[in-house]
Amino acid sequence: MTETIPDAAPDLDFDLKVLPKVSLHDHLDGGLRPATIIELAEAAGHTLPSTDPVALGEWFRESADSGSLVRYLETFDHTIAVMQTKEGLFRVAKEFVEDLADDGVVYGEVRWAPEQHLQKGLSLDEVVEAVQAGLEAGVDAVAETGRDIQVGQLITAMRHADRGQEIAELAVRHRNNGAVGFDIAGAEDGFLPSRFKDAFTYLAQHNFPATVHAGEAAGLDSIQSALVDGRALRLGHGVRIAEDVTIEFEDDEDADAQGDEVNDTIGMVTLGELASWVRDRGIALEICPSSNLQTGAIAGFGEGIESHPLDMLYQLGFNVTINTDNRLMSGVTLTDEFELLVETFDYDLDDLLELTLNAAEAAFLPLEEKEALVEYINEAYADLG
Ligand SMILES: [Zn+2]
């Protein structure tokens, strides 16, 4: 991306790739390089919709653009099919880290569901170890180019399956070897976090943090269950918390009296109890703008990215972070998502810094490491300003 940003943000007239970024919501099985999928599929005897890297990349984006979360999730059949061996998992994890670093990410949490990678006989522990080895090789490869990146695994359970307890125990078992948090993912509607209540209790008893996909394909009930049953410290997307925010608009009467154009101005903002809890307690929202548009998560708020409630939530003081979700399916990088916000909402460098610091402070890191990350980001932005 070398195109310049519109006049609205003259201080951002440079490649946003150089900004240090924090990525909290990025799926390992949604961030493969098309060329890698093709090579691994050939070795695995798996048939793909195309064996041309460009055409395959387009196929993923078009399928994801259908507006249906179910079809969006179907694209993962192909990526998961090539991630069933130690070699496949290692390579995908290593390249994932290298691609994050190329995007300016300095700290990334990589989420994936080990239970989906057992088709060729590997155990849960073996797949976690293979991914960890790949992530560490990626960090080393990045270091060789003179840059730094830190990554951690978010061990995910599939919400339609019944392995929550087993996966929670797996995550805790690997807490000193790369696992930094727990998540549940997959079809949200109809599969409340309360299904995994015991697993979440186990995690809480072991003081192991959880983020929970909620408020994407389902609404406030799902978010409530994520917070109460899941004890979620962050919400995966969480965007539909905006359904618990009421804004009354009123006419600007002074402008009307002077014959000026009448603009609706915000009158009163009312937060429901759930929205108050999420905002006032600083529960981080892992917002993924392009993905939310593609899956229809924000369809209830209007058409187009300009209808995304992230700006309203951000202005109201919610703890908004910006993420990619699935870079392959959405055809985006975190840099692209930042550019989208600059173009859509006129965000400037201060906004991008605030959103990045929100993510750094919500990272599942020890305090000292979080403080070091915040300091690094602040210094890098100060050098740019
Ligand atoms: Zn996700």
C-alpha cells in the first residue's frame, strides 16, 4: 500500500505500515499465503478451487464477501486441510509471524483451534507444540532482519463441539510454553458461551485469561453469556454491544433559526446495563472492521463501512481495538484496516495511537511486558510526530 491518504489527515501522508501495531484477533487458519496453501495441498493430496495463487486468493475473498458467516466459515475447510501435519503447522505459523512483522505488528496474539488439526493422527499437545515451534522460528527469522516481534497463542475451542474442558486444560498445560489465553470460536448463533461454563470456571480457577467471540453473529444475550459464564476479559468483535446504546438525535435549532442547513446533533446517549459494564469496566472490543462488514455482523446498523458502530463506540469511550480477523479471507492487513479508518472516519495519528495503546494494554501479557510495549509504541509515535 503506497497510496497517499486524503487531505483530511495530512499528518498521515506516509505508509502506515511503519506504525508499530498490536494484533489481538487474527486466526492462524485465516492468514495463510495462497502459494503456501497450494504447495501444502499438493503434498497432502487435497483438491483446491484453484492452483493459481492469485486466483485462489480471489476465491477466498469472494467466498468471504458473501455476507453469510456460515459461507465465510466454509473457506476454512481448505486452510485447515493443509494444517494437519507438524510440517504444515510449523510452516504456516512461521510465515504468519513473518507476515505480521512485515505489517508493522510488534505484538501479536495468534488464535486457532487445536481440535481441528487432529485428522492425521497428531495429538492436541503435538499440534500446539508444532505451532509454537513455527511461531518461534518466525520470531527468529524476523529478528534476523533486525526487527522485533513477540507472539502468543490463544488456544481456541470450537463452540459447536464438546471439547471445551479438554481444550481449556490443554491451554493451561501450555501456559509456560506459548499459550497466553483461551477463546471459543465458530458458529456463535445458538451456541452460547454458557455451554462451556465448566471449562470457563476451570480457567478462572487457574487464573488463565479468556477472550470470547461474542456480539458478531449473535447479539446481547451472547455478550452477556461471554461476560458472565465466560468471564471474558475481552470480547471477540463485541460490536453488537452497540445494540445496547441508544442515541437520541435532536435538530440544531440555532442553525435552523439562521436559515443554515439543519444538522442532527447528538442529544442524549443512554447505555443499557450491559453496555455500561463493557464500557465502564474497560472490556476490550476486538473490532475487525472489514470482517464485520463481510459477515454481516454490522448489517443491523446500516450499509457500508461508514455505518460501522466502532466510531460511535470509540467516541463514547469504549475500549476499542482494531484487528484483521482473517487476513486471507478479507484480503486485508492491519495497515489496510488503519487506512480504512483514516479514510472513513478521518482518524489521525492520535486516534491510531490510542487504538494501538488500547490493544497493548488489553494484551494477555504480564504488567512489566505490557508497560514496555506501551513505552515502545509511544516512543515510535513520538519519533513520527
Ligand atoms: Zn474471529
